[in-house]
Amino acid sequence: MAQQQEKVQWLSFEQLEDSLAVKAKKVYIDFYADWCVYCKKMDRVAYRDPQVIDLLNLEYYAVKMNADTKDTIIFGGDQFINEQIGKSRRPTHQIPLLLASREGQPFSLPAIVILNAEFKLEERFFEYMDAKQLLNFLQAH
């Protein structure tokens, strides 16, 4: 049996790029913000569940990104920034806007994105999930 990890092995986008260069694997991205109550609840509940931790660490590259970050991120040779700084009460970075926006709806959190091993969008989810719901969601992919 696989060794059980105590926590999800979260990567940054820069680390993700390095990991994908070594081995193709599905990608799980959790976009959050410090002000997002349901994001914090997922951290306390879903991401502490041993089965969720094992599945994320084994089957996915798990990325956790603050949607409000001011950081410039270089990924795939492109530069991504937060163009909304100073223009919005909750400025959202280009990466979550690119990967987790829905047509005709405002950007919302929590936002979870799953990409397949070819880095193509497979699924997006925009609601709080407890450990059981998240486990079912992950097993379906």
C-alpha cells in the first residue's frame, strides 16, 4: 500500500511546469482567496481527509493559487499578471480568470479546475465540497 501523506503536496505554477516537463499527469487546481469562507472550510475539512490527500498526491499534480495574488507568474513561456490591481476591490489574477471563468457569470470562488494529462480542460467546479463530495468528484475523473 502507498505511504500515506499527512497533507496535500501543493505546487506553484512554476513547480507545475517543471513537474509536467518530467512526467505528464492530471492537474488539479484550487483557486482560493483569503476572504473566501468556503475556501478556508475546504482547507479545514476536505483537504485534511486522508483519502482525499492520498488521491490528490498519487493521481494529480495539485496546484493551489491565491486568485488575488499580485505576483507575476511565468508559465509556458508566457507572463501572467494581475491587471485588476487598483481597479477592483477583489482584483483577480489572469490565470484564474483564464482557467476558471464562466461565460455570463462573474468570477467566483472556490473554483476548482481539472486538466487532463495533455493539459486540456476536463472539468470545472465552483462550489464548496466536503471530503466525501471531493473524493467522489476526483474518482469520477
